[in-house]
Amino acid sequence: MEHPRKTTFVAPAAPDSAAPYFRREFTAAEPRRATLNVTGLGIVEPYLNGVRVGDEVLAPGWTSYRHRLHVSRHDVTDLVREGANAVGAIVGDGWAVGRIGYEGRRNHYTDRPALFLQLELDYGDRTEVVSTAEGFRYGTGAVLAGDLLDGETYDARLEPEGWNLPGFDDRHWTPAALFEWDRGTLVATGAPPIRRIEELAPISVTTSPSGKTIVDFGQNLVGWVRISTSGPAGATITLRHAEVLTGGELDTSTLRTAAATDQYTCRGGRETWEPRFTFHGFRYAEVDGPYDEIRAVVVHSDMARTGWFSSSHELLNRLHTNVVWSMRGNFVGVPTDCPQRDERLGWTGDLNAFAPTAAFLYDVRGVLGSWLADLAAEQRDKSYVPMVVPDVLSTPSPPTALWSDAAVSVPWALYREYGDEEVLRRQYDSMAMFVRDVEGRLDENGLWSTGYQFGDWLDPDAPDDNPAGGKTDRYLVAAAFLCRVTREMADTSAVLGKDGDARHFTALAKRVRAAFRREYVTAAGRVSGETVTAYALAICFGTLDPAQESHAGHQLAQLVAKAGYRISTGFAGTPYVCEALSRTDHLDEAYLVLLETGCPSFLYPVTMSATTIWERWDAIRPDGTLHPSGLGSHNHYALGAVANWMHRVVGGLSPIEPGYRTMRIAPRPGGGLTHATLTHDTVHGRVVVTWRIADGRLRLEVTIPEGTAATVELPLHAGGLAEEITGGDHCWEYDLPRAQQREYTLDTPLRTLADDPEVWRAVTAVFGKHLPGIPIDGSTPGVSLNTVLGYFPATPAELKADLVAAIGDKGKS
């Protein structure tokens, strides 16, 4: 008899690398409705009367299995026959049994795959149930191994013909062992299933210098390869996967210890095969063995696309496309850091940085709603927010800024995007638990000044062996993020009508803001450490008063100019640099940062043929070598969070009321862009914003859904005109103010040149080229380019010519 709090799975009698094939026969009449409920510990591929049930893959996906195990429900009425029937499944190792995470461990949840299956036959006057509680037998077949990191091995000669049909002789199979599991963990998550989304044909097939066949799919993607072959029986085709080539050969160094190798042994004749119990992150496949046709199958959670962006700048368009592809590749059930190497974990910090971008690009309510439920379950169990969710790490996770406070900021980002208070209500206890925990850790000055912190993770100036060792004080980062999080917590309490909590968290927000200002900000608005990240966080997290914010913006603009508009921030600062600049009226500088192509920059990877976002700014160095640190993933969405600024500032759309019932439409053209189009499917309908500059005129076209309203701030309008609109199509066209022509010479003061960000960018680039390491300061009064050149008696003619070109054709020597 089944335990009332347990449910019965079936499993092999002992662990085995080969995937178990489970089956059972039953007799049925013609039911009014038949429903198959199925899940497992491992990856489950169910069958009924020889037919693969459903189109989801990698089911049940990955959740915090000990707390929540997703059950798929399929209508199989049309598959049930009158008389003899057979139901069964193949179960691979998956996340439950296989190797996952950088610690190299297996068996995080069980030491062998297990299956839960319940077929409900509704006859109107009664319901009969066929389940894994009795009668199942198991054997093995063609799936000899299937590991998420290492790949799948399949020998087609060993497939037991007809194993999933009635009448199959399974007398030599073994009775399945019963395996009890907590019934309370079985849930319907509401998350969309993982599916095959599209296929890509190769853009080239070449022979490497060593004679290997290399297939290039033209896109770093996540999924697997499907092959068709006419190879002889016993011939084996080996498929190795990688993101990059080095010297024309497959380079697997970014995979670390993940083998990412699939093997197929032919049974003979025309055959088509693809793996089902693994997935890979790759652009290139090395093929060893006979094949006729090959395709890449793109796999991820089947989310609805909701956000699109395009502009007149092709590199910027490719950057946005790369952001989308990185999100797709890392939303395979769980929002992971990377999909290719021996890690693939649901890092909280990566998602926290990227959540607003993710919610704009796709409908993530299902995926992230399920993930947040896992986060809360893990947090209740462990009394802290793990650094990865689901948590499979062997060590506890101390509370850390940007990472742990995903418990608060991710639900808040979803509320802002979709306007649904329910996400805040569901997560409230988790949100409050985290904030109260950190509150108890504050020092006597109200600062979060102890414990481990990631800081500005992967600051490009951090040592290769210490990615947390960036320029910005890690406790400044923690204190700044706490200013944001406590404000979000106070606002959440107010939204939900929890007045006592709202007063408490509002007071806490004021306390930590005052502590931040006292410790890290001067009266004028200079921020301790004088780093881009410090200024960006201080500005964007509301720690400064208006006068301080203006001064901080000026300091920030000087810092990015001094860096040649190249990136000097990591995971913490990068999402906020352009935002802080544009917020403090340094839009030109923000565009210069966005459109810079030197290393490190947002567009540098694009110039190096990247098709996804990199983990490191220099994952491939300018000389073509790979970064040697082991943290060189080529598919890592976190630094793609700049797309959020592109949506809100270049495209011009942001919500006033959560969910976009009221919205602000205020594109801010710059950077030489002549047009941009933003499309977003909100919960109320589609919004389209298009602006175009031509012949001295700007045309703005806006469409918003019925039942919504928008404040439209006309970009570059001479009168600063703003209009209120309601649902429908709207258009404005007007002359632009004539730009003032500025003429510079080599005698123009450096301070004047520095006030023109584009010219100053060109001037500093010239000095960087000809006199690297020689500082040039635009704040010193009375100094011109000729003054500087006078310091070098033998000024190279090329240097002088390049400076003249940098300041414009009207520059005089």
C-alpha cells in the first residue's frame, strides 16, 4: 500500500550508466478521456503504444527537486486502444543523477534514474489508474550513456524493437524497484516546457589542418546536432562540440572538463538521429564518421518573444541580437550563467543583473516564477539565499550583494514589467527574510561591512586569478545595492498594503542611504574610490541629492573619458554606466561608451565575430588568443544587461505604471544613429516606437494599445514638447534645431575640447596610439594641443596630422 505522504517511482535495481527503459502493459476499453501524468528523477521520454508522448524535451527540466518536482500532464485519449496497451519511458541521468556544477560531483538528488507515471483512464462512471506503483519492468537499450556535460552514447543496434508496444516479450527484463518520493514535491510549475525551437543549417563545412571535418553553424547556440547517415552497421559517428576554433581546430578549452561529445553507432541503412539526454553550447561541431546531412537543433524554454530592437547601426543591432541569443541559450529550464562548460548553474547574480532585460525580451513569468519558487524553498530550508538556484554546491552561501538580493530585485523587476502584484505576494516572505537577515548584519554605522562579497565581479582590471578583486571597494558595492534593495522592499510592502512593514523598511532604507552617504560620498558629490562603478551605482540607486548627483555625473563623465570610453566595470557596474551618464545629462558620453569598439567594450566582441555575449570583455584577445583564466565563457548574458538602456533610452520606452498601462515614450537619439525601432508586447498589447532623422527633420511614430496612455517627449524638439496620448497610432514630424558648428584648432584649450565628448574621444585615441602611457588631462586651464606638442621637440608629423584630423577638418596647424 502506498504511503499517504509518499508516492511511488520505479528505478533500476542498481546504478548503471545505460539509461533504463521502463514498460508496462495494461488492458483498456475506449476511455472518454485519458491523461498521462509523468515526471522523474532524470530526463524522461514517455511513450504510449509506441508513440512518443508530447513534444517537450529534457523533461521535467531542472527544479529544486527535493522541494518541487515538475509533473507534465498530457492528453493521450487518442493513443489509448481498446484491448492491450503498453506505456513506458526511457529515463536518462539528467540533472538528478548526472554531473553538474564546477565541483565535479554527480548524484545530487539520487544515485539512479527514477520514473513516476500515472495514466488516468476516465470512463465517465469510473476512473482507472495505471501507475508506477506496480507492474513495471525495465531493461536497457541503445542509450548507453547520457550526461548533460559529457554527452550521449547511442548504439542503434541495441535498440529493443517494439519495446514500447503491447506484445513485446519482456520476460528477460527485470522487475523495477520501487522508489518512494515525497508526494508533496510534485507540482505543475506553470513554466513553459523546453522544446526544439528551430534548426540551423551549416554555413560551412571545412577540413581542419589536422584533417578533421569541422562544421560551422554560424551561431553560438544551445541544443544538439541531428545527423542523417547511410553508414554501415557498426560504423560510429563521433560529434564533438565547441564554441570556438583555434588555428582552424576545435578548441574545447572554454568547456573545461565537459566532454560535450556524442557518439552514434549505426544499425545500417538510412538513419537519422539526434541525442535526447544531453545538450551542448556550441557553434562548431567536429564530425568523425560517415554522415549525409547535419543540422543544429536549437533548444530552450518555449517562452513567447516580447521585445525587439533595430537601428541604423549594424554593430549595435548585432549586439542586441547577441543578447537575445545568450538569453535563449541560458534559459533551458533554469536561468543559468553559461550553457557549455562544467558549470551551468542558476547563479543569482547573473540573473539579477539581467532580469529587466530578460523580462522585456521574453515573457519570463513562467520560467522565473518557477525559479523564484525554488529560490524561496531553498532559502526556507537553508536560512539563506543560495548563490545558485537550484543549490547543488557543497558549501553554504553567505548573503552577498547583487547575488543574494535577487530574492528582492527579481520579483520587483517582474512586477515592474507585468504589473502583477501576485509575484510580490508569492515572494514576500522570501524578500522580507533576506532583508531582515542583512539588517541584522549591519555594523554600528548602518553599513554592510563584513562577510564575503563578489564586489564588481569580473572588472576587466581585476587580476586574472581574482575576478572579485576589482577597483571598486566591495563593501561600497554592497552598501549601494542595499540602498536599492531596501527601497524596493519598502515599496513592495506598500503595494501589498503591509503598512507596518512599509514603515519599518522605509526607515531602514533611509538609514542605509544615510550610512552610504556618510561613509562614501563627500558633501559635493564625489564618491569614494573614484571608479566608474562607484559613481554609476551611487547615481542610479538614489543615494545622492540633486546637486550631488549632478556633480557625480560630471565626475563619471570624466572617468569614462579618461578610460577612452572603454569598459572599466564588471557585473555590478556595467548595467548602470550608460544609465548614470544619460540620467545626469551626459548622453553623448553614454553613446560613446555604448558604441566604442576597442577592447574592452560592448562592441569589441562583435568586431571579433561574437554571436553571443561573453563572460569576460576579452574572452578572445585582440591577438586572437583565448583568455586563459577558465572564466572565458562565450555565452554569458549578464553583461548584455546594457540592452535595458537601449530599450529605455535609444528606443525610448519605459513604464510609468507597472505593466505599461501608463508609459513614458522618450527616445534620446545620439551617437550618429539616424533611426531606431523598438517593439514590445506588453500585457496590454503591442507598443511600437520608431524614430528617424533625415534631411534635418525627425519623424516619430508611436503605436500603443487601446486602454493605455503615454506621455510622449518629442526627441530633439526645439521647444521640448511633450504630449499625452491614448491608444492608437500617432505620428509627429518636425524640423530639428540647426546644430552649432564648432571650429577647433591646435590652439583651442584642452578644456574646450574636453567639453565635446566626441572630439575628446578622438584626441585621446590619437595620444593613445602615438604616446601610450602619456596622460592627457582636459581640466588644466590654459593648455592647448600645441602646448602639449611643445613638450616634445621632435613631434612626429603623423601625430600632428592625426590630431588635426581628430579635431575636424577646420583645425589649423
